[in-house]
Amino acid sequence: MTIATMNRSILASATFYLVLTTGTSLAQSPASTIPRGEVVGVCLTAPGHAFAVLIAVKNGYMSANKTDPCGVGGVNRFQQLVKRVVAGPGDDVLVVVRSTSQAGKPPGVYVNGKLEPESAPLDKDKNGRDYPRNPFHKKLAADEYVVLGRNAESFDSRYFGTVSRAELTPVK
């Protein structure tokens, strides 16, 4: 099997997978924008997320069970995280990890200058293990999103950064 054939096979599997697991219509294709507040499934499949995935699996924030839904096309066999979209394309996002790091602002996730509730990154998890630090300030690109969990201890964009549209599926 050639690389081109494999890529077409993976793409076909991914499209089929999205329809089966989310019940989405063609209007919710990977090219569509997901609105703020939408609850999504997050599959950290981008190469830039490899370190965060390793830490998440090692520390038990997500599982590496082969039956989990992120195994599309054999790319990644990790648990899908369920998060809320707080920022999307064009939004200005600032993640402050310590109050002295960016203009004296309190730690947290700022979207277009507004602090998201309960978004201050934690130094350690409930078992005393260090969380990865991922401070950034950027205007999100056309396919970039920031996702947060429902509580302050959630493993989310504060620790693994932005996610691409391709890594998100709407949860109904």
C-alpha cells in the first residue's frame, strides 16, 4: 500500500468515524468554526501535543486504552477529553502562569482581555505532581482553539496549549 493510499484510507476512516461518533452533519465538517461555549471532544493528535499526552497518560489524566475514541486511522490510541471551547479563530488569548510573568495580571486564561473563571493554571495536581507549564500570548489562527474543563483541576489548554479544529468533535 502506498503512502497516498494509506492517507486516503485514514481520511476516509476519520470522516466515517466523525459521523458515527458525533452524529454530526456535513455542516459540522472539520472546516466549520466551533462557537465559544460549545462542548467538544478533544483528541490530542498533533505532533506538538506528544509530550502533554505522555504526561497525561503517565499521571492518569487520560487513558491509553485501545478502545478509546482517538484511535482514528491508527494515529493515536488515547482517551478523548471533553472540554468547553473558550476561544476560537481571531481571539486574542493570554495564558498567565504566575502573577509576575505578564504585566502583573493574576494567573489565568484571558480571552480578548477578559479573565475566564477558575482558569488559573495550577503548579501541581492533587497528587503533588508538577503540571506542564504552557504560558502563551497570541491571536488564534483560522483553525486554532483554546479549551477548558469545567473545574480548576482540569487538564486542558492551560497545560497543552491550543488545539486545531481537526482535533475537535462536537459532543451532542
